[in-house]
Amino acid sequence: MTVLEGDFVAMAETVAAADAVAMDRVVCCYPHFRPLLEQALRHSRQLFGYSYPRDRWYVRLVVALDNLRRAATRNPFRSAVHSVAAMEEVITAHGFRRTRRSASLAWAVDVYVRGAT
């Protein structure tokens, strides 16, 4: 395993492809999910898995309150809750099919396989 620190979208061209790409609580930390997912999917030869905050009113409320707290303390970081349907559209457009979804009250985890039916 190789760990690289930095903005993956900015440094994607320097990162080698892998059989599997896993993103645990990453997409919520990135304001624009499309370029992040597209680069991750281009780098995944077979499997792709990621976790994300569920697109529910109560999750959005908690994230909004947390972002307000950050703004009040001059912390520039913001979290985001992205549309699950829009993210899945990007993933399936890259030839992946979902094979598993599990969820808790606030989080969901999806696993995709390239070309699976």
C-alpha cells in the first residue's frame, strides 16, 4: 500500500492505477464530487468503494451546523452532502455497477465492480 498526501484531483496524473480504489469519508470533504469521483474511477481497474454521508434532512442539518461552527471559528474547511443519484450517475457512466450498499443512520457505503451485471 502506498499513501500519498495531497489533493488527489490535482495530483491524479502522477498516481498509478490500482485494482481497487477505496475512499472512506472522502467525498464529503471535497466541494466538487464529480472531478474527484471521475479521477478515482479512472484509476480503478476493477473495484471501487466509497462511503458518504446519506442525503437526508437530518444529515444536512448536522453538516450545516458544523459548517457554521467552522465559519465562526474562521476554519476554512467545509463538509458537503452530495446527491447520491448524481454520484451514482458518474460512477455508472464509467462502467461500474453497484454490487453492495450498506447504511447506518448517517453514513452509507457502496461497492462497485467494473462491468458487473
